[in-house]
Amino acid sequence: MIQNEYLQRVYTQVVTRDPDQREFHQAVLEVLESLEPIVVQHPEYESRGILETFVEPERMICFRVPWADDHGQIHVNRGYRIQFSSTIGPYKGGLRFHPTVNLSILKFLAFEQILKNSLTGLPMGGAKGGSDFDPKGKSDGEVMRFCQSFMTELNRHIGQFVDVPAGDIGVGAREIGYLFGQYRRVRGSFDAGVLTGKGLAFGGSLARTEATGYGLCYLTQEMLKVLRSDSFEGKTVVISGSGNVAIFATEKAAQLGAKVVALSDSDGYIHDPDGIKLDVVKDIKLNRRGRIKEYAAEVPGSTYTEGFRGIWTIPCDIALPCATQNEIDGETAKIIVKNGTMAVAEGANMPCRPEAIHEFQAAGLLFAPAKAANAGGVATSGLEMSQNSIRYTWSFEEVDSKLQTIMVNIFHNIYDASCAYNMPGDLAAGANLAGFQKVADVMLAQGVI
Ligand code: NDP
Ligand code: 2IT
């Protein structure tokens, strides 16, 4: 519930303007609800229209993406880039290729990205883009032609000082390679810093592939240490999804001494009480682009169950949702609480519905919000941009150590903000307050209105 009249007016305007954009409303409401104390302290935010400006994207680009399949048949998808905020740096954020992609989902993601990027401490604004194209079941040639068509239009809107896209759901190393190749061709220029998540041989950074999942575990480890004098050691962990974020969260959680017992995809989940064998998962998902159910056929003692939501019935100490938005509702959260889980940290963007977060906080679970917990991916994208600028590459250990420092700093920054505003341990509010304060003050300093 928003109490403050100014914040309520801003929220009402967001809903009235775009009544169908439910995911965007959800993300904006979650942020505005926690900004009340800062808005009360800073009446100039209202007189200078900071919040009205903050919730409206600077620019939204929407374009046609025609491509030919392997039979020569033409298909037409829709491409987007939401350039939400360039207040503290060039627009920065991933591209998502998934049939569910629409303006509401991309606006919520770009909006969250502004605050996430602010929390990294690196100079990056917020953006998101993508298409309703579904890479699943497409040949490499089809994906390549789609990416080329997408970049043929997108290239004029991006640049290393303008807007730097990267991966997200459905966009990994293969897609970034095709996108970069087309950018280079149409521009006639090797601008390494125009995309991140690139291959290592053409300007990519070591540890970018691992960064989101690893960073999630680094932040969670710090949260357990500071708030519970505890760690991953000996804990049972459930992780949803089996993509980039889930795989490398599994790897790091195991390295930190935990046992990850379940993973999922949009069809169902696997349960391996002995601990997931990650080499098998990597072979299925990264080498064969297969489905997670293949794991149960290969590993004795493991089971596969249809339906991805059931994964949260498996008892665990630490829950890391790493698939997609809104996968944990209030009822699912009650099950997680009843099973005695101590901590939930969001690897995906907005995987927990507001009712779920409320359940966790009311039951005293530790809860780390996505904009802090999964910021390691974009932070390492920022480190990739730095390396591109200095035309040099850091070792895996150097990048990983910078990532660890950034994640520990993010935890302390959001925890300190929660204490400063008399909500100690409310890390969701702390992340919103700390992320917003920096952007808002720069908006005032730059006189953006
Ligand atoms: P991937 O495409 O590599 O993997 C996505 C995983 O989530 C797959 O297992 C996929 O299953 C599952 N999934 C996707 N959509 C749904 C759905 N509607 N219902 C159930 N499961 C679903 O993406 P990433 O791992 O990169 O991204 C996962 C999440 O992490 C997203 O929320 C993304 O925004 C976020 N994130 C990613 C970062 C990155 O660096 N990649 C950085 C920060 C956040 P299936 O194969 O069946 O579709
Ligand atoms: O949601 C995210 O932070 C990402 N998909 C990563 C974005 C990036 O620019 O690396």
C-alpha cells in the first residue's frame, strides 16, 4: 500500500497511461512503496517532478524483424529496445528472446535494471530489449538469420557510449556472436564495447558467463554471514531453471559446500537427493540444448516430475529462483516457509510475486531481491566494457575477485540503507532506497527536466 499522496499520484498515472502493462505496474508499485521515507525527506523530488520522470522511459523503440526459415518461408517477429534511463551512464541491459516478450515485460525489466545498475557502483543506465522470437527448436541458421535481421535495425540505436545490450533469457553466447557479427558488418567498424557477453576471442570477458550465478551466491553468502553467522556449508539448496543463471549458481553453491538437489525448466523439474551432477546438466543444456528431464534418464536415483511449480515442494534451507518472473506466488511461498527454508535469493528478475515476498518477510526468512542478488551479471558486463576500453583482458581470478567485491559491497549498501531508514534487514526496501537515491540525486544535479 502506498500512503504518500505524491507517490500514489505517480502510480495512478502509470496505471492509467498503460492499463494493460501488469508486470510493469507490479515492478513500479514494489519500488514506490518503499520510497516513502526518502520522498518525505526530499520535498524537492516532488517539486522537480523526479518520480514522474523516473517511471517514464526516455525512449522506446519497436521494430519489424523479418527472417527466412530453412525452407525459405518468411516469418515476421517484433523487436524492441526500451532505453529507460541514461542518467548515470549509457543505457545497459540484456536482450530477451522468448514468445512471451511484450512491452510490459520489457518495461518492467528495464525499470528494474536502472536500480540494479545503480547498485553495482558502475556508470551504467538502464535498458532492456528483445523479441517475441522463440529460439527453441530453431536451427543455428535460423537463429543466425533472425539475429542478423534484428541487428540490421537495432544497430542505429546502440553504441558503446549510447546503449550496450547483452544476453538474457534465450540470448546466450551464440546469439551475441551473430548479433556482434552483423553489427560489425553493417557499421564497418569493430566496436567491441557495443555488446557484452561476447566470445573470449573477440572482446568478451572471462567470468561473464558464470557471473550472474556466482554473484548470486556471493551476495547470499555475505547475507548469511552478516545476518545469521552462517554460510552455504552443509545446506540443501533448490534452484529453479536450468539456464545460464541456474547452472552457475549450482556450480558456486556446490563449491561453497552446499548440496543442490533440484533444477527445472518450463516443462518440469528434476530431484536428485544425492546432489545434482553438474557435468551431466552442462552436457544436456550447454552441449546438446536438451531438456532437463533427460537428466533423470541418465542419473540413477534421480526423478523427473512434470510441471515446473512443483519444484518448490522440495524442502530446502536455501531457495534460489533462477527461471523467470512471477514463478513463486503466495501459496507457493507458504510451502517454502512451512518447509523451514531460511533464505530466498532471487537469481531471476522478479521471480517472487509481492504476496510471496510478504510471506517470507512475515515469517522472518532472509530475502535478497533480484536487483541486488543478480546484479553480478551486469556488473561483470560493466567490467567487460572496461576491458574493451583499455584494450586489455583481465584473468578469470581478477574478474572473479572484482565481482566478489562488488557483490559484498552491494549487500552492505542495501543492508545499511535498510538500517538508515529504520527497516533493518528489509533488503528489498534497502535495495530500492539505495539504488534510487543515487539516480535521483544525479537527475537533480543534471537538471534533466
Ligand atoms: P536462459 O535462457 O539461459 O534460461 C532460462 C531458464 O528459465 C530455462 O531453464 C527456461 O526453461 C526457464 N524458463 C524460462 N521461461 C520460463 C517460464 N515461463 N516458466 C518456467 N521456466 C522458464 O536464461 P537466463 O538463465 O539467462 O535467465 C534466467 C533469469 O535470470 C531471467 O529472469 C533473467 O532475466 C535473469 N537474469 C539473467 C542474467 C544473465 O546474465 N543471463 C542476469 C540477471 C538476471 P525452458 O528452457 O523450458 O524455457
Ligand atoms: O537482467 C540482467 O541484469 C541481465 N540480463 C544482464 C544485463 C547485462 O547487460 O549484462
